Amino acid sequence: MGKNQAHKAMQRSRYNGGGASEEGGAPAFNDGLKDVTFHTAEWHAARIAALTVERMPWEEWRQKQKEAEGKLAAAAEEEERLMRRFSSASRIQTYRLQLSNQ
């Protein structure tokens, strides 16, 4: 065996994760090209589940975003209107106090 093959065999034995000889299960997949045991079976299951989940289309998401922006703009507009009203009431009250003190 050359240096590279010996290293690959050592890595396979180290990272093989058991296999048929130790656990009696199905033999671990090994095409000899790469170590495919980087992620656990649970990770792969979660990844497949995440890929198969139905997501909302772009148009619906964008419409939802515009509605949320509209609500925020309406709230900001209402706050601005109330602040103008309060400010004008404060100015009128201050003016009346100044007139009464004269």
C-alpha cells in the first residue's frame, strides 16, 4: 500500500462509525472516494424534513411584508398627528398663560 491508501484506510477505520462488523447493522456506505459520515443520520433527516416543508411563495411573503410596513407607517402617522395636536395645545396653553400674566 502506498502512503495515500494507508492514510485513507486509517481514516476509514477511524471515522467509519461502526458498520456491519461491530453493530450487526447494514454496512456503512463507502465508495472509496470520500468520507460520507461527516453528518449524522439525524442531521440528514432534519435536512430532508427542512427541504420538504411547504414554504410561502415570494409573492405572498412580499404582500405580507407590505401589509406590515403599512401598519407601521399608519402607527407612525397616528403618533405624529397626536404629537402635533399635543404640541399645538401646549403652545395655546402657554400663550394663554403669557396673556394672563401681563
